[in-house]
Amino acid sequence: MTTAVRDGRRVTYRPRMNPAERDRTAARLREEYEQGNSVRGVANGAGLSYGTTYRLLLAAGTVLRTRAGRPGAPTT
């Protein structure tokens, strides 16, 4: 983690991943998701934001389930 000062407050942020690390992380996240974990559950386990996890899953070619968690769930 890296710290910086923004608006007079100290903030901590995760440094960017290099391409190889990003690919490895995306593959690991995809495995967890395909084992039945939710996007939010995978994100929490990896210490990443929901948005970052979602983008990494898409980059790994993951076929995402519907929001209801069931294939073919009705949308109302």
C-alpha cells in the first residue's frame, strides 16, 4: 500500500498492477467466481473494490451470472 496526502488528509491506496500480475489476479478471481462466489464476495476476499473485480472478471472472459444468481432468471 502507498500513502499520499489529499486535501490535507493522509490516504492509502493500492498501487497499480503490472500486466502479468493483472492477468494472474483475473484468472484467480475467475476461478473463485465460477466456484459459486458472488462478485462482491470475490472482491471482499481479494481486498479489491467491486468495480475493479467486475472489470477483471470481464477481462478474464468470465460469463457472468444474472443478478439474481440463477441462469435464465426472470427480469421484472
